[in-house]
Amino acid sequence: MPTAKSDSDIVLSKTDGSSSVVGVKLHKSSNNLPGGYRIEHVSPAPPRQVSDSANYQQQSPDIGLVLDQQTWHRGFGASFIEQFGTASEANAAKAVYGYTEDALAMFKGEITTGYLIDESDTMLRNGRFETVISDSFSILPWTKSASGMTFEADTTSTYVRSGKSGAKVVTTGTSQYVTQSLNNASSFQGRKIFLHAYLKRVSGSGTATVSIIESGGSSTPTTSSQAVSATDFTAITSSGSSTTDLNVTIQSDTTGIEIRVTFSASGDTFALDDFSIIPEGGVVATEPQEFGGNVYVGCGRQILQWDDSLNYWKPVYWDSAYSITSLASYHSQATGNSVLYAARGEYKADSSTEGSMIIETEQTYIISSNGTTWADPASSGNNVNSKAGYFTVARNASGDLALVKSRANTINLSTNPETVSNFGTEIVAGNADRSIVNLFSSNDLLYVGREDGLLQYDRATNKFLDLQPEANFFPDHHNFRVAQGRSGAIFASGGDQSFFKISQGSFAGSYVFEDQSFLFKAPTFRGFGGRISGLAQDKNNLFVALADDLGSEGGFPYTYPFAFAGAGISKTVKLLSVRTQRDNASSAPVEVAHTLASFALTQVYHMGKFQGSERNSLFVFGSDIDDNANDGSNQKEPRFFRVRMPVRNDGG
């Protein structure tokens, strides 16, 4: 690092002059350390004139070819320099880049810093010590028991197991601890949770123990892990068995829950990272839903509400037996009530690392008028009208907005769904041998995504039209699982590695399918070519989650700038933006894909973008498999991210 500005090749500072100047010295190539830049002198003499036939012997071997590039707004995916026949083709190619990480290149003539991304997991706040406060990583809301001990976020590799930050603890006495009290502890009553965490002793001779401490009930049990003294990051296990994950069923009258890490000795240094609470029953997430000024999402058996002030997802409902499979907000013209609806059910058993997202059985849906108090609808029971797998809102045969629900291979609608008997007769939507995977509305029409095709509801006949019957030859549980209506077209996933833009054709009921997957395919770079696992949008962007479906043992062992999959199961999911751009007023609009960020996790289920008073938030809902977990049924950790975006412009 240079010690003075005059010794620097580049100086960095804030443009408003509010920061100090940081000097950067570029690496110059030498015999001892090659690979840097070098200086070559070009003769001022004119080039030699060709005296015989043109060939490469006429070119000076001392002149290198340089790619002069001032803009990157035409998207990612460039892996080599092409030769083109016209200047316009060459200029277009020079506006493409490979990919970005933590940077935005969609603006012509500039690159800006990327969006701030919060790791906003559920129940436990800042369990990965990635929260940013005042431009620095923070350990808050964790606290320490003694003022003299050190407890701080640290970005050096010694203290980071994953991500960009971990926690450093230095004790000054025996039995000191760090702790966090869980919010809304009453929602945990009677529910089983698993606690994953990683610790290692950096120096010293003592041990560290993680405990779940209950309070306020008729009994106040403490459930602890085995003591950790290893000098490598080690997953915690139950005190009773080294092959059992730390878990507990919370007492039915507990009102307080504390997560505590206790250190036995004075003068020890420990590293902490990747604390996560896993609710029993899975963590498959639904599409998020805005209701009453709040954002909700189903996650496994829970319904979670976003707390913007505390930057985490808190449970407001926790089912004892069934997963939440869909959410919908519907305002009934019949009753005048705005109600949040939640479908419940069970997913098919699936031994794959991705896990099943196919609903096997539907259960009675539940409703809430405030988002926190939930109950069965009126007249509910063990009948077909009570059961729902997916919800959406669309127009019925009379042209009125109705709540739409699916059950098995059928659909039915109601304008007063607070009472289940108001649902009409079920309408068959495809064969029973394949599953419905999605309901959505676009262009004021109802669509049903299935493993074997896309159906449109015909209000005139009260039946469904099969828009892609040939899809039955290529059934896939990813077909049409995620879809967005946008600018008169539908953008939808279509199997493992296809992505369709579906536009209405020249006559009623006809549609044109255009495969847009080429926007995301860059074979040179691992991870750009997989399936679409999540979609969201705003006025300017269609946001795409692009999964890395390559095997974990394949590919090149590169770790920079993406943390590619290694020996474990976790993969890297890319977040991209598809924008409609034109270079000037006379040029034709084209759809361009830009890389925005990447997330180290196994699976993305859904995404959603919502506008707040101070910022926009793009939420990414996924899970990550903890390879070291012992309970195979509860080894997936919920991994949720919030991408902070400005309200009035696209800049980072």
C-alpha cells in the first residue's frame, strides 16, 4: 500500500471530499513477480508500407491488441473477443462483459457499486454476523456478559466460515458468555426447533457450549450442546450424543427463549459463525404476499412477517402438522373485508438434495383479518371446498374478481371465500396423473401452471384451454412453477433449462412461445445455464434467480470472484436483471440480462419486490443444506436475503 498520494497509481476517495484519500499502487511486472502491467514504447516513426502481398509479416510483433471498452450496458456473458464485419457490430460487442459481482454495469458508460444485501434469516437475528450498521459489520443484537471481554464482527479468514463476516470473542474471565433473546417467544410454544452453529477455538485451553434457555413457564429447562474445543470450525451437537443435532421442543407455557454461548476459561479466543434456527417440518417458502402494510411469506409450517425495524422475519403463525403452501390477499366485494388466506398441505416425499415442492395432499385453509390471528373459515370441515393447495386472485365467469384455489387437478372460485360453502363447483384443469404447480393471473386472465403444460381459464365456457399440449411429452415439476405477467406477455420457467416469453397470438386462444433462455447462458462461466427458480419484477426490471445445477464435484476449482460449489452440496444461485434497452431513439428495443449478485445456498424457492417509504426491498427466499447436520429431515436451513434498492432510481 502506498504511503503517500504522490507514490500512488490510483487514489480513492468519496466524491464529496468527506473521506480520507486512499492510495493504490498497481502491480508492475518484474522477473521475480510476473503477471502485472508493463510499459512498452511505440516508435513515432510511421509504419512500413506494404511492398508485397498483405500478410501478418507486415505487422509489427511489438504492437499488442488492446480491447478499448468504455461501457458494459449490453449485458453479461462475453467470454472472448469476436471479430465482426461492421463497426456497429464491433461496438455492440465491446459493450458486453463477462459477469459482475457486487457491481452494476447496466448503465451506459459507467459501473456503480452493487446493492447492499442483508442476510435476513428467520427467528434468530444476525445469526451469521453479516448485519451492516454504519458501513461496518456488527454483532448486534447479540450482547456480552462482561464489559471487559471482546465481542465483535471480524472479516479475517480466521473468524469467517462462510459469507463475509464472523464473530470474534476474547474472554477475560471464566464462565463469560454472549447471548441473544428471541423475539415473540410465545409463538415457539409446543414447537420443536433445531439449532445449528459453528465454533472454533483460536487460542487458549477452554471450551465453549451453546445453550437454549427457556424462562417464564412452569418449568425453565436449559438444553445444551457438547463442549467445543476444536481448532477448526465445528458443528455443535446435543450434549447427550455427538450424532444428534442440538434440538428442543419448547415448553407449552414458555415466554422467554435465550440463545447463549458460554466460555469456560479466561483468556481464550473463539470464532463463531453460521448460527441458524430450523423449524421442524421443512423450510419450503411460498411466494411472498403484501397485506395490511406488511409483507408475509410461508416457510415450512410457519407464516412469517417482515420486521423492517429489526431486519428479520418473525413467526406470526406456526402450524403443528402441515406446511403453508400458498398465501393470497383478497378483498371481498360481497363482505367488504380484506383477508389474508393461507393454504396448508403436505409435500411429496423426495430424497433429492433439492427436495419436493409438489403438493401431495391439501388441508383446510386458514384466514386472518390482521395477519397475526388465524382461524379456519366458516363452514370448514373435511370437504373439497375447505382444502386448498395454491391461491391467486382472478376474474370469474361473471367478470368479478374472485379468490381462486386449487385442489388436486381442479380449480374453483369464490367472491366470498370467508365461508367455504360459497365456492362454486370444481373445474377440472388437466389430467390427475400430473400435478398443478402454480396459479397466477396475467393480462386479466387466470393461468394454471402444471408439470405437463400451461392452461388458461376461458370465462365464456368455464373451462380451461391447454396452451402447450406438447409439454406433456416433457413433463417436469419445474415447468411453469414460477411465472410473471409483464408488459402483455408471460415470462415463465419451462423445465430445467428453458425460459419462455409467452405472448398472445393473432386470434383468441393462440399464444406464441419464445425461448429466452439464451439470455442467461454463458457456458464459459459455471452456473450460467441452469434453471430459473425465482422471478420478481418492478417497472424497469424482471429479476431472475438462476440456479447452479452442475454437480458439486464438477467444474474448475475457481473460488474468485464466485464461491463455486466444492465438495459439499451447497451451490451458488445467481441474481440477474432482465431489462428492455435501446442504445438510441431509432434503435430497436432489446432484452438484456445483467448480473446483480450471487447467493451461496442450495435452492431459491421464490422472490418478491416491495416498496417502502425509505427503500425498495427485493426479498430472496431459499434454503441451504448443512452437510454436517445429523437429522436428514431437518438439515435445510432457511436462507433469506433482502436486497436493498433505492426508491426513486436504479443505482446502487
